[in-house]
Amino acid sequence: MTSPVLLRAGKPLAMAVAVSAAFSVSSYAQEKKLDSVVVTATRSPQIAREVLADNVVITAEEIAKSGGTSLADVLQRQRGIELARNGGPGTQSSIFIRGADNKQNIVLVDGVRVGSSTSGGTSWNAIPLSQIDRVEIVYGPLSTMYGADAVGGVIQIFTKQGNGAPAPVVSVGAGTYGTRNAEAGVSGSSEGFRYAVRAAHERSDGFSATKRGNFSFNADKDGYTSSSASGQFGYELAKGHELGATFLHSLLKNQFDSGPTMDDRTRTRVGAYSLYAKNKILPNWNSHVQLSQSADHSTNDASFGHTEFDTTQTTISWQNSFTVGTSDLVQIIAEHRKEDVESTEAAMNRDRTTNSLAAAYQLRRGAHLAALSVRGDDNSQFGSRTTGSISYGYRLTGALRVNASAGTSFRAPTFNELYFPNFGIPTLEPEKGKNAEIGMYYEDGTSQYSAVYYRNRLTNLLVFTPVCPVTPAAFPFGCTYNVNEALLTGLTFGASTSVGRFTFRGSLDLQDHKDETTGRQLARRAKKHGTLGVDYKTGEWTAGGELVFSGDRFDNATNTTRLGGYGVLNLHAGVDLSKDWNLFARWNNVLDKTYELTRLYNTAGSNVFVGLRYAMK
């Protein structure tokens, strides 16, 4: 049966194909660039054009010129990503990857898993953009690599690594809404020791998070302050043997609205810390042992009182990689993860552990690429789960490849869903996912094009029901229970090419994300969204613009409240004042578009940010 999203693609699909074809006319005349590397898809470095999972890499240069004031803003500009937010950059945000819920994705910082075990999501507003050097987005189920919650995809954030002579960086800037920031860092390496440290501070007076008509409307400004630091250190004991440590620490203090008279405030601390050893035990055997801990600590002072929800995750992993022949790779991964929760709600003060064992095989034979993986997770709360995946790719030419894959995944119930007073049910089962996709990719070193169709069926979904199926009298306000099924289908296109001094890029998502139990669309997922952008570089000048657009969508699960579509234009420019000094400016929402990412919550109007950066080259 043909998917509804294909039947409705029509003119937008034809336009996307035509644009891609037009972009490709001059691609062969361009100078080839160095191959980029992706780590997240297989937990080992791979040349991007050989990665079988659909992926996007966001570089430091792209982050710098994006015009984004937060990580969520930068992610929103990528294909397959949608954003919901309760106000400005410092407020609570949710990221949907290919329609999967915010709880159905995993976030890593330098290989360390971060997130809240109570809400199930990541504190996106507390991850500072200033500390990020690179971001990898891998789409589709990756439970065989990372375990529970990798249903829609995995986002990995990389902080700066050191290499070469000492390279200091200093940046200051200011803009609309009283926004100002400062950051400084240094990186380098010497005699087997490499280092990179960075610190930043940002604050903004902000604007009111809520609109009139919102039950928690308060006309006061909801600003934020953010202080953060990160570092990477490594020492090569001998060739092939390295010890190291990484850290990211961020403290966000932001204001929000929960009522007309209260100055509501949240204090969020996010941390990711690791010690590791990398050892080349034999010429074909590499070992990577990592001990890590992450923290997601949140304190709220609002009209509903004082609350605290603290998650600490401690993980030890041992990854062994064996080269077979000249190019094949076998991986064996063992992990132990413990989640600890402490809260002002005594019933939430619990922990659970997961022991995991995974195996993967990657094959390369001429034009053929293949991957097979399987993983078992044994959890102290919900028991054992097994996931698997299989992928195949074929190179039609040196630049053109087709892929097909299938995989399973699951999401573990959150501590809120399990234990929150008069709401949680300790016997809940994990959600389950089965995904299949097929894609075509073209990359010649300068131009990149991709077209992917995916179909992800989710069962045993945990959703709120006002009449709890288990002893309704004990749950007078309803509960979350395994009652629904959903089907996430879509076509996602990406294109980028260079013509002379110009680089053109664009993306388009045509999707149908539906709750099959009710027949309704999933909340806050549009049927189409995308981007169009162009960058220009000549001599010491760079400039560019981008249009981010989305169709309308529903704000609630019952599909009774509609959010209008929008198109937001952003511009950026920069000039090198000297070899090491750069002046840059960003103008976001140039046309002062009024739109909503969440019903009756404000978004930023037309705003400008100007900064000065020193980076030794």
C-alpha cells in the first residue's frame, strides 16, 4: 500500500527533485574536499560517505554563522528535526527527530550520555552553544549501539580537541533583548599531551515567555544567565596507548511563567565527565574503556512551590574493535549503567541499573557495504530486551550510493511515568519500535544530495489517559499507560553544492506522523518543513542567509488546537579585520515574523547580535 505521505508529496516533491538536479549541474567542476568523519553511527570513526545510517554533521564554522543563540535553534535548521519551546532560548525545549518524541532520542556529550531520568528528555536550554565544536545527528533506531531510548535517533555533541601549537580564542558580543556573552579558551598539544579548555558566560534580559490567554500569563521579562566550562585532556603513554579525561559543566538560571504574580525561576545544572583509556592491544585489536558520569539537576521555585529533580547516570563501558582482513570490523561492547534519582517527591528517590552486551559487524567488499548488530539490555526495573539491526549499501558509482536498513528499538519508562505520586505505575512496559528505510546519497567532495524514505512503527506507546485502566480510583487525575500505537513515515531531502563563491543548501521533509490508535496527527509535528540557504565568501568577507519554514500543525493530541505555519528569514555576515581578528553579525527573524512553536508562548521577534572574535591561526 502506498504511504499517504507519498500521495501528498505532489508539487513539493517535484520541486525538490528539480532543485537537486539544478544544483548538480556544476558539481563535477568543483575541487574536492577532504572526507569528513562520523563517529556516532557505529561508535567508531568512519568516513561519512561509507556510513550506512542517515546522518548530518554540523561543523564549528556552520555553528558560528548559523545565527542561532542556542543549540535548539541550530538543530531546528537541520532536516528531520522539529522544535517546540515554551518561550525564548533559556526556556524548556523539546526536539523531535523524524517525529519521535523528545523522550525517544539519546543525547551524548563526548560519548557521555546526558538527560533526565524523570522527564525522559534532555535539558536542551542548559547545553551551551559556546562549548560545542561539532554536532553529529544520526537518524533512525540505534538501540543496538546505545540501548534504551534511541528510537528516533542520536545526537552527539563534541567539545573542542587540542592539536598543534597553543591556539587561544576570545569572543565577546551583544545584541537585542539585552543579550551579551563572553567566552575564552585555549587548545594545543605538546610532547604527547593534548589539551583544550574553554569557559563562557552569557546573559539576556529576554522577553515574556507567555502570551495573553495563557493560563500562566505574566507580562514580566523572562531572561536567563548561563555559565559554562569544558575541557579535554589526553596523554599518549606510548604509540597506540592513551589516557584522557573530558568534562562539560553548565549552570543555567532562567525565569519562566507559571502564574500572574510569581517571579518563577529554574536552576538547571548539566554535567558530563569521563575518564578513558584507549589501547592498541594487538595490530588488529583496539580497546576503549570509559568511566563516565552525567548530571541533570533541576530546581524550580514557582507558584506551585519548590521542587527538585536530580538525575545522576554512572556508566562504565568497554568497547573492543577487531579488524578482520583489510577492511572489515567486528565490535564487542559491554556496558553497565546506573540511574540515580533524588527529588523533593520522596516516592521518586530510586535507582535502576542496566547491564548490556552488544556485537556488531561491518563489511566492505568493493562496491558493497553492510552492517549487522545485536544487543541485549538487562534492566533491574523492566527486565531484558533484545534489539537488532541490518543495513546494506551499494555504490552505483564512486559518488552515488543506495542504502536500505531495518532495525528495532525501545524506550524505557521514565521515573515520572513509573513512580510519580498518584500518577506513576511501576509495572509499565517499554515502548517498542520497528523501523525500515531506503535512501539514495550522492557526494563528490563538493556537492551532497540525499533522499530517504523511512517507516517507523511504534507500539506499546506510553500516553496519558484520563481514566486509568488499572484501579481508576487510585488515579483520580489519570495516568500514563501502554495503550497506543503510532506510525512515523516520511521523505527527507537534503542538498548542498558550491558554484563559484556561492554555496547553496536546502532541505525538505514531507512526513505523516500519526497516532494509529486515535487516527490523529501527533502533536507539534508538521506535515512539511525545511530550509533554504545561501552563503557567499570572497577575500575577507563572508555573508549569507537562510529561510526556515514549516507548515501548520496541532498543539495537542486531540487535534483541536492548531499552530499556524511560518517562515523565518535569518541573515549573517562577517569580515576578517586581520589574520586573527573577525567581526561578525547575525540578524535573526529579519521580517519580524510572529509565530508560535507552542500555543500561547512567545518567540523572538527581529533581533540582532554583533560580536568580535580573536582566534590565533
